[in-house]
Amino acid sequence: MTNMVTNDDLKDDDEYNDLVDDIKCECEKYGSVLSAVIPRPGQEPGDLGVGKVFIEYTDIESATEAQKKLDGRTFASNKIVASFYDEAKFKDKIY
């Protein structure tokens, strides 16, 4: 998902952990979440994944439901863009 977080949201460790927990909790409404990944500045070369939120579900049905329900919703005054991401890139941590 994009348009959910800003670099400022990701700087403070406590705020970051709260954000991950809140987003994961919200996403669990649509199915069982395996992982929630929110890349932070300085973790990736070029910070390519910063500003994106990745949610991994246990099944495609849950992921599809979440994508339908979350796309276009507002989070912190931003309109969320929810889409699917390449599984191989996700597994290889290429964000």
C-alpha cells in the first residue's frame, strides 16, 4: 500500500512500532496476516521501499478482500492505494 506513511512517521522507534501494530490489527479484519513490513529510511540502498506498507496474508482470498476494502480508504488524511506486489520480490526483500 502507498500513501499511508511518511518518512516522519518512521523515524521514532516507538511511533514506528505503534504504526506497524495498528496497521496489522486493521488488516487482520480481512484475514490472517503472516507479516507486516514497513521499510524505514536507511535500511535499503536508495530507500526504495520507504513510504510503502506490505502485508502478507495466509491466502489469496484474504489478500483480495483487503485490497478491495482498503484501496481508496483514508488513513491519516491520505487516500490509500492498495495493490498486489510481486511475491518473489517480497520474499527476496526487494521493496
